[in-house]
Amino acid sequence: MISSEALIKARGLTKKFSNLTAVDGIDFEVYKGECIGFLGPNGAGKTTTVRMIYCFLPLTTGELSVAGMSVTGQAREIKRIVGVAPQEDNLDPDFTVVKNLLVYARYFDIPKAEAAKRAEEQLNFFQLQEKKDVVISELSTGMKRRLILARALINEPQILLLDEPTTGLDPQARRLVWEEVRTLRKRGVTIILTTHYMEEAAALCDRVLIMDNGKIIEQGAPADLVKKHVGEDVLEVDNDEKLMETLRKEFPSARFEAFGDRIHVFTSQPHGVFQSFLKKFPSKNVTIRNANLEDVFLKLTGKGLRD
Amino acid sequence: MTKITDSPSRFSMPKLTRNVWKVWRRNLDVFMKTIRVNFLPSLIEPLLYLLALGLGLGGFVQPIEGVPYVNFIAPALVAISIMYGSFFECTYASFVRMFFQKTFDAIIATPISVEEVIAGELVWGATRATINSTTVLAVVAAFGLVSSPLFLLVPLLAFLGGLLFSSIAMCFTAVASNVDFFNYPAFLLVTPMFLLSGTFFPLSTLPLAVQTGVQIFLPLAHVVSITRGLVLGSVEASMLLSLVWILVGTFVFFVLSINLMKKRLIR
């Protein structure tokens, strides 16, 4: 259940690194129980924002509160109720799988018996029971990811921060992580995730915030954003002079976007207009598909390579 | 909008809680897991020195102020192990944990603060120094090279001296861009200390200017002087001055290293 109570509140949140403004005066709220996604190209400021939420980075200016506490004065209390699954693997390579969880539990002052119980639960939930006594270097990328998630949950956090939780995973491992994230959401954990994968954001998030150059350029429910920015259907055709001319005549208000030698045609007209067009002007190599979040993302952030 | 000026001075006092011990405990857990690999070298090295320098070279050397050469160097070997144990723990080992393993980042995401992580590392470095030097002390004692019950105070000195060398080491770790950087302090600081701190010959044989330089800049000289006094039972007033140097140095470098590391890790 998503409540109307803002669990995280940012006002004019800004982070500067020497001469780079990574996050540029953003405002946002995260409501209790929702799963919110920060989307954006590399360097958009997603990870920096997440790191400020868990008090890893101090803010340059602005205000940021988590569960009513200020990140500048009450870092310790905030970190107690937040679980963090960072982008990079920072599992402790000196320990086994279960020992990683137990040592982490100690950092949170969780008593030994309780820590053992929770570690056991997490290992079962993330299907790592068989690997319990294995050292970290022997785990696959997917298992490491799941262990990082398990570790992030050891303090039974109210807020879970997932920084690119599925980057580098194969489709099977990715689906498994998605399933686990959905289960956690059903249990009422507030989840904030950053991702490059639009289908991931569409599958998991109640709401997404699209960031670019340190600013939030759009936000809303994935389906609403798709409807608002790209309509319902997308027509993909070869870049053929004659066909393009006909299309321009038929859809004067449509947006044409070149991707290599293919043209994507976006229109805000209702579902079915492209089908009727094809009946009138049958053409080869044509695809009609549903508009998706990736179309929105590329429209808003452009096609230029980042990094 | 509130402007947060986050530029702590190099000497602002760190706020520490008992969380420091959780970081220390993490390192102890790793140490216990690999105790055999950790323990043997620290046992064998002083044995080799005692054999080669004490018994071998010592046969050609006259007693120093009435003390046989092997008895003269034995306490120095204990002091050297205090330096090595802590210095290498808080340079190479801490750097690996910070830079390659990202262990510090993982801990900072929990209620433990950066200051506490670094303090935990420093206290652990001091603990390593105590463990290593106590092992060496036992070897020295087994060879009958201890002549005063005061030697029982050496582990206390080892912890203090270890904290000093850990703190100095951590200052280098705070500015190191890669592991190779540690060649500088290893060759320009640790090796001169190893050779010149009254370890293998009395400081008094050096020119006066060099003696003064050693006493000002090479803290091992003070650790050697006190260790030798405790092991040989020859307590002198100058040892008090050495103790003051160590106490003040430990405090200054402890605070400085935490602030430097904080500056490096929190941007």
C-alpha cells in the first residue's frame, strides 16, 4: 500500500564535486510503500542522489530528510532504517557467504542469535542456502547480487536502496531479482532503484523520475509517461523516400525519429491508426509495436552517447 | 536553502563510540581465520636475526656498555616488530580493504561512521603490533635474553607504539593513489628507522647532529630505547622523554590520520 506520507523529501538538493555539478537543485518525494525508479543516462546524477539518501555523500546545498530526520544531523539514525545494495560489489572477500551476513549484522548491533536467524531467512529467500559456506570469489555474478540484496535486508530496513541491481546479470538471474524485489514491495518495504533498463523500471516501479545532467526532467507512472510522450503505438519502417512522403501526408502531426536506417514514427493518435494506414498502403519491412518507456527515455534525453 | 560548509580541519576531534570495536572485531575475525599464515613469519624472522646478527656477527663485536651484542639487539628486534606489524597493516592491508575490497564503503553504509572505521583500523594495527612483538618477545625470552621482570610491560608499550606507527601509516594511506606509493614511506622512513634507531648499534656512535635528527624524526628510536630499558632492566630518565614523544606523537597522528582519511573518503 502506498501511503500519502512522504518518507523521503528533497528540496533544492544539490551536490557539487569540485567543478562538476552532479545533482543540480532537485525536488522530489518518495512515499511510504512505493517503488520508485531513478532513470537517466550515465552521469545523470542517479547514484549521487542515492548516495546522499544513505548519508554516504554530504550534500552541497539544499535539504534532504529521511523518515523526518535530516541527513546532515542524524546520519546514524537514518542508516539504521535504510538498506543499501550498491552498484559495485563490496562484499567482504575475506569471509564466507553466511559470515558476510553475520558480520554485517554486527555493524547494526543485532544480537548474535537474532542475526543467525535473519541470515538463515535471507539465505533461503535469495536461494543461497547451498552456498552458505562458500567464499565470495566462488560465487557467480548473479549470486553476488543476491547476497548484496540479502545483506541490505539484514537490518530489516524500512527503505531499500538498489543502485543498478541487475546490471551485468543474465536474463534468468535478472527475473529472479525482479521477483524478489516484487515480494519485498508487497511486504511494504519502500524501494528506490536506479537503472538503465527501461523494461526493469516499467516492470517494477510505481513511479519513475527521469534525470539528465543533474536535473529531474520528468516524473510519473511509467504508463502515464508513455501515453503522454509517445502515444500508444510506434511504427518502425525502412528509410524509404516514397513511403516517408506518404507517411508525412497521412500523419502531419507525427514525430519521425531516425535510428540507423530505420525510421520510428510516433503519433498521439489512438491505437489502430497504423493498422489502417498499412491496409491502405501495404509496405514491406514494417513493424507496429506498443510504445514503451524506452521511447520516452530516448525522446527526453536524446540519442547522443554519454559517458 | 541551507549552505553546508563541509571542510573539517585537519585536527578536528573525531567522535568515536564503541562501534570502533566492531571494525576491530572484523579484522580480528579475518586474522583468526588465517592465523597460521599470519603467525609463522613473525616467529621465524626474529629467529633468523638472532642467529645471523646475534650469534654470527655478534661473535666479532665487543660487548656494548657491558651488554653482549646478542642481548643488545634482542630488545631492538622486539621494537622493530612493533613497527613492522602496525606499519604494514595500516598501509598495504588497509589500502587493500579501502581501495580494492571497498570494505570501508560497505561499513559506512551501516550506523558506523568513517571516523569509527579508521579508528578501528588503527586500533587493529596496534593489536597486530602487540601480537607480533609479544611473539618475538617470547622467542627472545626463550633464548634467555631477558634480564628483568619489567619486560612484562613491553606488550603495553607495543600497543601504544603500534598505535603511533599505525597512525603514521594511515596518513600515507590517506594520500596514496596506488599500492606502489607505499614504496616511498617503506624505503624513506621505515628502512632508515630500522637501521638507525639505535637498533643494531648505540645511537651515541653517530655524529651528534644525526643523533638529534634521529631523536626528532624517527619514533622507532624512542620505542627501542624504552623496550631495551624494560628488557635489560636498565631504566633511565631519558626513557620518560621518549614516552612523552610517543604519547604526543600518537595523539597528533591519530587525529590527523582520521581527518585525512575522512577527507579522502567523503567527498
